Amino acid sequence: MKYLLIFILSHLATYCAIGAVVDARLQGLAEDLRHYPHAPIQAQYFEDVRLHAQHSKIEYCAVLGTLLAALLSLLAWGLS
């Protein structure tokens, strides 16, 4: 049961962390668009990249969450 809890919490933590990083990066890129005369407006930019950003969040969360869960499970097993 503790390993399942470790697995769920590690994936949740990485999803929140990766989500914040990706969203901040998208906001920064959207703000930089105003400096280019032929760039799309922010709403159009977000509409175009929202799906790709969601997929990258899920992929990074799966990889990093699994690694974190494995490390924490190994630590919990070693301490018990």
C-alpha cells in the first residue's frame, strides 16, 4: 500500500512541477511575441500549442514520476 501511495504522490508532484514550468515557459514565449510584427496574437498562439504542451506535460510527468517513484520506493524498502 505504501508503494502505491509513493507512486501516486510522485506522479502528482511531478505533474504539478512540470505543469508550472511548461505554463511559465509558454507565458514567456507568448509575451515575447509582441516584439515581432508578423507574429500571431497570444490567443492564437496558445490555441496552436496548447495540445502539444499538454502532451509534453504528460510525457515528462510519466518519465520523471516513474523515476521519482522508483527512487522513493527503493529508499522506503531500504529503510524498512
